[in-house]
Amino acid sequence: MQKIKTFLWFDNQAEEAAHHYISVFGGDSKVLNTTYYNEAGPGGTGKVMTVDFRLAGQEYIALNGGPQFPFTEAISLSVDCASQEEVDTLWSRLTEGGEEGQCGWLKDKYGLSWQLVPRGLSEALSDPDPAKAERAMKAMLGMRKLDIEALRNA
């Protein structure tokens, strides 16, 4: 059992969001458990309260808790992407109904912020040649979806 899990507060889309994320990440991603409100709870008897799910080996809990705590960019999920193709695919799926941000950040249709980070970004930004690192930083700041080849060539 994973000791620390990310807990995501949704208005009433916890189950829908969990299934969406599972479809985006595939692989070993799946719903692990679902709990339901009963007569003692505020959500209405029989309605989904929480959904425990796994994405790419990481476990999360989604709660249908109501509208009082919407997501902000103060918290985001950072995804290590092995290739530009993975960045492109995830970007397309996660921005569907959401919005693009700057520097590889986006908000999905539920308002949750994500960072899609291609491998090689850290190396480009910390190149031993300060001029190269600065050019990579300037290039990144002008991008929405990150393009690792363009960052390397900067």
C-alpha cells in the first residue's frame, strides 16, 4: 500500500475524472475502490463519495466534495514524458475541454493543472554553457506545449 496518496477534491465529477485519467494514461491504470455516501453523509445516499485509482503506478483518491474548493495552479501533477510523442499525445488528451498554459502547463476539463515535462528539459536548462542554458530558458518561456528538440537547438 502506498503511504502517501494525492487527494483530489472534485465538485461531483470524481468518478468521471478517474475514468478519464485512466483512459489517458492506460497501462496499469485502473480504479482500485469506490465508496458511496450513505444516509449519514452529505452527498446523497448511493452517490459516489470517493474513487481510489492508480495512474502509471501512482495512487490517487478523488472525492465528490462539492464546489467550495476548486483546483488552482498552486498544485499540479508533473508527468515525466519519455518522448516528444508522449508529450504530444498527453497534451492533446488532457487539454481536450481544458486550456493550454505556458511552459508545458495545462488545465484539464476538470480544472486540475498538469505539467508535461519531456526528458532532456533539465539538461537543456542546466547546460554547463550558461549561454545555452539561457537560450533554452528563453525558448521554454515562449512555449505552451514543450518541444524538446527546439529547446535543445536553442
